[in-house]
Amino acid sequence: MGQARKTNFLRPLYRVGWLAIWSAWVVVLLYGVPYWVPYNDKLTWIVLTVLVTTVAYGLHRLLDYFVTGRPLWAPRQSGGQP
């Protein structure tokens, strides 16, 4: 996409999407992970928490892309080049 879109019209949609994604993340961490993983299996807790966080972050970046037009991956700045 060439230029980022203005978010004035879509700002409420973006905020609701953000709230839904991260609220679902909290619910999954508080209720889903303890339900699926035994209490004494700490490694699986950590792996599942990282996995759920990665999925939530990916969904958040997709929301950024579709609502605001921000690129999913920004080009790296190196050597003074724009």
C-alpha cells in the first residue's frame, strides 16, 4: 500500500478490535491455559503462553494492516538510507 489511511472514520473499529484481541488473550491465559495444562507442567505453560501471545500479536498486526494501512513489517533502517 502506498500511503497510510487516515483512521478518523475507522478509529472506533480499531479500538474495538484491539480490545477484543487482547481481552481474548487475557481470557485464554487465565482460563484456557490452566484448563488445558496440568499445574505442575511449567514448560508447557510457558510454551503455550508464548504461542497464545504470538497469535494475539499477529492478529493485532493484521488489524493494523487492514484498518490503518500500516505495513506488517517495516523496512529496516541501515547505513543512513531512508
